[in-house]
Amino acid sequence: MRASAAAAADSISEQTLIREEMNTLVAEVKYDLAHAAVQNARANVYASLGLDTFPLAAIDGNDFDGLKRRAGQLARSQRGAAEASDA
């Protein structure tokens, strides 16, 4: 953000602006990769503990809409648990 404001004020060159924007993109990709690695590690811990994040009981006897609804409920509960552990 700072680089684009400086570019608007013509105080930095276009090359510097492009470099700073690329650095920002690289930082965002690195953050996303780290987040994916954390999610993968969490899944590995769950698997090693034998925890089932999507129990088969949720599938039995449900039609597609029921499965969609149940998957959404599980995703929301896991998101809430993840947010509580991050706090």
C-alpha cells in the first residue's frame, strides 16, 4: 500500500513499485503455504489420534442435500474450534 501511495505521488519509480508489488505477492503466497502446512499438520495429528473429522454416521441414510447440510455443519464447527484454539 505504501509503495502505491508513493507511486501516486511520483516519488518512486515504476520499477520500484513493481518490485514492491511482487514482494507483496510473494509474501502472500508464503503465508498461504504456511497456512496449508499447518492445516496438513492438524490433519495428520487428527489421523494419528484416530479422530474422524467426518464420521460415517453422518453419511448413513442421508440424501445429497442432507450430506451437504451435514458437511456445512461440520465445517462450521471445525472453523469455530480452530478460531478458539488460535485465540
